[in-house]
Amino acid sequence: MTHALTPAVSVIIPTYNDASRLRYCLQALATQTLSRDSFEVIVVDNGSTDDTSAVLEEFPWVHAAREERPGSYAARNRGLELARGDLLAFTDSDCIPEPDWLECALAHMQAHPEHARIAGRITVFFRDPDRPTGVELYEAMHAFPQERYAAQGFGATANMVTRRSVFEAVGPFDEALMSGGDNEWGRRAMRSGAVIVFADNVSVRHPARRTIGELHRKTMRVHMADWSRTRRASRREWLVLLGRSLRPPARTVWRARRHALMHNRMNWARYALGATMSRYDGAWATLRTRIGSRGR
């Protein structure tokens, strides 16, 4: 596809066996308030075996690429090689950008040349808003604290916008990481002096994980990404880490009671169950990464 103009923004989306949710993501990008000639969309298929290619054919204006090296950061790096915009906007195939996502991001960066990066809001939504599961409630409360991440120097790549010059200065994502690569890259960028801010109006929506099985897969992915540090920890450090993981989340549950989501006792009870399951699932993951092999 030939473009007459160089786009101001390049949107980079890695995907793997997520065809149905990718369709919703691209439909949201098709209705952006920013004019179509001002942005390009690059979807990098990371070896999918589902109907991803068929979905991409529904959106001929999308630049489709493929990356066989496993891992979302390898896929994002492939997208970086193809991107032409001065601004790079990252999201995931399971996210639904708000209609003004790109317009707000571009306006912010034009108004604040001193800002090199944006960590945008990620709003978690439920499959059934009237009856969220305990895991969904836990996800909504804790899954994507982007404002806190920005204060620590990084942003989750589910919604991160950066100037191309930052990647030129600090290099691409670490492809060896299966999780946490946004944190690692963000801290490199922070050390280079690239300012990051939280932008509430640069927003995408993300479906909450619904079951303990889905949450467990995320927990194991995060812990396995930190496998080397866990294995290198001394016996005392590891026991302290495990001990913290085994403490009941009583304080967390008590503080949550005033949140708007806890408008009835049933939601609070579901949240308490979700928080407890998450805490002990984390303890199990800590134990496995200490005594098991990385491959298993």
C-alpha cells in the first residue's frame, strides 16, 4: 500500500492467536477522530495459527507483518523496523482504543515538547458488568496502575506513546524477555533523560481476566520473566519473599471497601476471594521459580 504522506503516528500492535479481539481493536482504530492519513497501523503476527490473517484481510489499510521469533517484544521490534511516524503508539490486540486515543496523544506531544513519553490510561472492563467475578474485580483494581508506573519511569505497552528519538537513543526492546520488557526498556529510557508522564485522556480499554486460570497464566509469565533474579536470591532473601507472598491480603481487602466498585457487599466478597486467590497463586509461582527449571 503506497502512502502519499508520512504519517505523524505509527501504531504498533503485536498479536498471537487473538483474531477475534484483534478485530475489535482494528475496528476501534478505523473510527479514530484523528484523520486516517495522519497515522498508520502496523500489526505484527507473532506466529499465529488461528484466523488472524483472515481478520487482517478485512482491514486493507493495515500494514500486516509477521515475526517468527517468539515473544511480544520481538514482534514490537519488528514493528519498529517498519514504522515511519515520528510518534510511536503501542497497544495490544486485546485492547480497544477510545475514539480520540490518537488525537489526544498527538495533541499532548505537540503541546509538550519536553515530554518524550506518555503512559496512557488503561481502563479494565468486565464481560458482565452486573456480575463481575472476583478475579475481574481484582484486575480492575490492580492490573494496570499506569499513573504509578509513570512515576517509576515506564509505561505498560498496552498504552504507551513515545517519540521515535527515544528508541534511537536507547535501542529496541530486549527480545530475550517474555514479560516485563516495557519496564526494562522504560528504565533505560528514564536513565537517558526521556521524560514520561501519565495522560488520563490518552485512553484504551482492556478486558479483565475472568478466571483464576487466566490470572495464573499471567502470574507465571511474570514470575518466569524474573526467574534469574529469583534463582540468584539468597536463601534468606527468598524466604522473606515467600513469606510476604503467604500473608493473607487482609489490609488490601480492607482498603478496597471504599472503592466505587465495592458498592455492595457481594462485590466486596468477590473481590476478597479474587485477592486471596491471587496472593496465594503468587506464592505458588514464587515457589516454582525457585525449585523448578525455567523450561518447566
